[in-house]
Amino acid sequence: MTSQTAQQSGTWEEVPVLASAPGSAGPGESWQEVDGFGLGLLVLWLLRHRAVCVPITEPRLVRVTCTKADGSVEVSAQALTPEEQAELDEDVNEFLSEAGIPPRPGARDWFLRVPADLQLSAAITQWWRSIYARLADLDHQTPADELRVVQDLIAERGDLF
């Protein structure tokens, strides 16, 4: 079995479920929340041995911007309904399916244990640049293509961190 196949096998159930957001991660490391879309999902899947999740107990808030007829803009926070959360989870699982990854349990926040000096969102932006550079010759890239490149990056570096 290749390391890539081993990385793709498994389940989300391998990720420990905590009652609340993780605290201390140990010397030189910190827990950072993973964006629930795109590359963040692929990294989370491949590095799930460094992950934990927490069930969402309160509805997520989203920013709603409304431009009125007079040109004024009103911004407010609105709670997602259970139906909207289910739609988001469905979209996430469709993306994962296109990458060959099993469906992820919904309504959870996901965290990765990373080096304390790493800003995960900035690192993911940098990884995107590497992925796009490697996939530049494809007319249409898929989540499966992106997953393959992330796997290659992990294999080359031993980890993304």
C-alpha cells in the first residue's frame, strides 16, 4: 500500500471529539481552527492525526450585508438555520466526494495542532500557490487533483509544517 493510498484510507471517526475548543497543545505547538472549505478540508483530511473536532452547540453566525434602494448599506449578524447548516454540510461533503474522501460529520468545528509560530490561514494561502503552480497545465482542476498535489507536498516535506 502506498503512502498516498494509506492517507486516503480511514475515516473521520479517527479524529477525537472534544466537548469544547482545545486548550494547550504542548510545547512549541498551538491549536488553530481549520477553514471548513477548499484546501483547508484537504489538509485536515490528510493531517487528521493532528486534528480534533468540537460539536457546534450554538448556531453559526454569518454576516449579512444589505444594500438598500437609497444606496445605504446595512450589515448584521444572522444565525444559520438548521436547514442552512445542513446545506453547508452537504456542499462540503460533495467537495470531499469529488476528492475521493468520505463524508465528514457535520456541525463541528475542526482544529489542527500546528507549530506555535505558524499562522494556518497564511500557510494555506502559500500552499495554494504551490498547488496552482503544479496544476497550471490542467485545463480543469478537480478536488482530486488538488488532493494529489497536497499529498505530494506532504510526502516531499514529511508534513506541511
